[in-house]
Amino acid sequence: MMKKYIFLFIVFTVFKNGNAQISFQDEAATLGVGITTGSPIMGCGISLIDFNNDGFDDITLATENGQELRFFENVNGSFIEQTLNIPSFNFQTKSVNWLDIDNDGDKDLFVTSDTNGNRLYENTGNLNFQDITLSSGMNISNMFSYGASWGDYNNDGYLDVFISNRSEVYSNILYKNNGDNTFTDVSNIVGISNLGHMSFCSVFFDYNNDGWQDIYISNDKYDQANILYMNNGDSTFVDHSESSLTNVSIDAMTTTIGDYNNDGWFDIYVTNSPAGNVLFRNEGDGTFFNATQESGTSFNSFGWGAVFLDAENDTDLDLYVSGQMDGSIPSFMSAAFYENLGDETFNIPGTSGFTGDTNESYSNATSDLDNDGLIDIVVNNGGDDLLSIWKNHSVTNNNWLKVNLEGVQSNRDGIGSVIEISINGNKQYRYTHIGEGFLSQNSLTESFGLGNAIAIDYIKVKWLSGTIDIINNVTSNQILHIVEGANSLSVNNSQINEVSLKMNPVNNTIIVNSGLAIHQLELYSILGQSVLLKYDSKQLNVSQLQSGQYFLHIQTKEGTFVKNVIID
């Protein structure tokens, strides 16, 4: 029996503002964070997470040996250093991750170290922490850990962690979250290599849009190629590095993810030595294309952290890269800001403010620190250089939208979700992460630039649980809090009969009965996977599909209709 659901959307026209001028200024000292985290080899990490749940993202810094972790509370866009009730941390640390390991609504803390072992701290309430590393089952010995990335590889609603060990002795580790504040090392069981790969960092993301989180790893050695593990959907992985064409052998540092060409397939940016960074464009067929040269993003210096952001809110993702200068080679850069020109190429604008940056820059992260709608960049510099808070002062009238997620069946932080928005049919996509760049954690608030659009057609959230939430006709310049299932496709609509479907078992087609002009048909599985390409006719051939439940999106001039389809 076929159930029928319908959602209507209002269409608005959008034009990109071509007069926006990108401009950043380093205001760390003015904002209360004129400090240094020392001169540790290969830098220390940064996290821009709202650890006290007051609506403003705070700053957490990893530090060199002899320094404690540094916590700076955000008070309306300025910062005051805080001492949290947490055990002493006066050894060298690399990554700092805030996350909700037990889905209780507060943020727990995970810290990696390349000298003294990793630590997991449970938030027992009111920012009081207890060390549960040993009782959790995690290895407390030094494994020379750098990056930690969190995702839910088995879609059970609890965040697992992949730890990158920069070692030829210690292999990387995937810990499964058992849901009771304990973790199990499942690396060998699920198909993770037991060799040491000199890994700096990794990222969970869904490169093939099948609803399961894959893992990409950057390895810092020429005889250790980068690795892409494809999730089989049965709690195992298979190495698709070679077949995906992402197995570069370079001095790989970051693993940065973003959809820079707004095609619905997430791309990868990898930093490198002066031989040049790599931008992998996702082709949507299981392979990636090295688009570095044609995009103009090679950097050709000592690159470390990188992050995608829409600096001027013009609807496409720009790119910031931090790195090291070499005084003997004038052409080397310490940092670069690449403006997305909207045609899959980038340009370095002279007004950005980064051209004079001479810091020894490592990890970086993004957040709208003062909630003004413009995304700022914070960099944890090394070499005893002061921290940088690059405040976004771009001159633009473009509008924006920010989204916070709260999982119910999925993990509480909503990690692994795909957020899609549409403006007059032009779409943008964001993927939610914890720990995707070099030793960094970006804000959990996802930001979209809207150009001069005053509203968007819809927001669609695909959660790891398979739930799809849609909110129609959303106005600009606001922060939305979306709870999983509150706007799901299970909601009926009184206008249900405007579009109907009929299955033809003879030729295995879905026939759409409607007086409306159909622009596009898309079929999604229950997990949100786009399983068929666009069609201009009113029929879809489904002979190649397995039996199951699907969602059919019917896009017309009047709106987008969503139908529930059962294929026997």
C-alpha cells in the first residue's frame, strides 16, 4: 500500500551580491586572548565550541609541555579566561574535542597527546569533570596521537572516535561507543589497518551519499598514502583509497571537507609541503578528481590547517589555509585566503587582510563569535606567536542563516547529518563534524550565506537515523534550532491529493499523475540516499532497485512534493 505525503514550498529569487568586499583583522589582544600556547613541534589544537551552553562559542586551546589547557569563555563576543573543574593537564596536548558521549545534553571533553597519552573526561554537570579514560576502556599509554574525529559509524545513536597516531609503531584506532561510557577497540574487527601510518588526522563523512559514514585519513609520509575507508553498512569498512583516486602520497596534514561547488557531493582538501596542497573534487561516482591546479588552491608553502567557510555570505564556500613561511624563500606564504568565484575557481583577494600574516600558523577553526552573521577564524599559532582571532569585517549586505541540530534517535550533537537548503532551486549543503581539520574543531552551528535572498524555499536535514526533517519558507538572518523528527516526512498534509503515484509492475516504473509541470524527480532511500538521477519525464524506472521504502521528491513550479513509496 502506498502512503502519500506532501509538502509545499514557496520559491524566492536569489542573486549573489557582487559588491561584497572580504576583510579580516586580527583582534585577539583586543578581545582578551592575547596569549601564546608556546612553540611545540607541529603545533597544538583548537576548539570553538559553546562548552557552557549560553549561545556563544567559547575557545579551548591545546598547549605545549608545562602549560595547562586554556579555556576562554565568550561573553558577547569578547573573552575571559576560565579555570574549569578538571584535573591538571600540564603536558603537551594536540587535539581538544567537546562532544556529548552519553547523549545527556552536556559536553564532555576528549584530549589527545603525543607525549603522555589521551584523556577522556565526563561532564557530570555544571562543568565538573571526572577522568573516565581508564574505566572507559581506552588506552592511556602514549601512542603519539594527534587528531581525533568523532562519528557514528554503525548508526546506533552514539558517537565513536577514530584516533590518528603519528607513528610507524602504533596503528590508528577506531573505538566503538558502547552507550554506557565505555569504548571498545574494533579496529581489527571492522577492517582498519593494524600498521603504523604516520597519521595526522582523519574525518568522518559520507563520500558516496549512502547514509553511512566513511573515513578519510591524512598520512605524513611519502611511502604512506592517504587512506579512504568506505563504510559497508554492516559495521565493517573496505579500503577504497586506490579506486577513489584519493591515495596521494605526500606530507599530508589536514582532512578538510566541504561542498565547494554545491553539487551535493562532499569534496576533500589536503594540505602539504611546498610541493602543493590537493583539492579533491567528488565526482559522485565513487571517484575524486584532483582539481587543485584548475581551482588555483595549491598554496605551495608549508600548509597545516584549512577550513571552508562562506566569508561574505554570497552562497559559496571560500577556503582559508594556515601555514609556515620560510624566510629564505620569499614566495612562501604563512596563510592564504581563497575566495570562491562561483565557477569552481578561487582567487586571493588583496583586501582579505591575510597577506601580511607572518605567524607560524597550525590549527584553525571557524565560528561566528559575536553572532553577527559573519564567520570568524581563530588560529592557534606556534613558534611562541600570539593566538590570532581573525574577526570578519567583510563589507556586505548579504543575508545568512545558521542552524543548530539536536539529535533524538541520532547522536545528541547531530553529527553526521547533511543539511540542505534551497533558494529558488539553487542548493547548498553542509555536513556536520567533530574534528575534521588539522587538530581542530569548528563550531557546531552550521552557517549558510544567502546572497540577497530574504527567505529560502526549504531546509532539509538528513539524520544518520534515516529521519528526514523539512522546514518550508524560512526567513533569513536567524539561528534555527532543529530537533530530530519535529518536522519529519511522517507529518501529513491536507493538500495530499494534488500529486498521486501509480506503480506499473509490467515495466517497473513509477508513474506520476499530476496536472503540474514537473521539473525534476528524485528518489531517496529511507536513509536519505539519492538513488536515481534527475528525470524530466513523469516516469521513473525502478527495476534496478531493491525492495524497500523510498521517498520520491517531485519538484514543480508550484513546489516540492514528497511521497512515501514502497517497492515490492
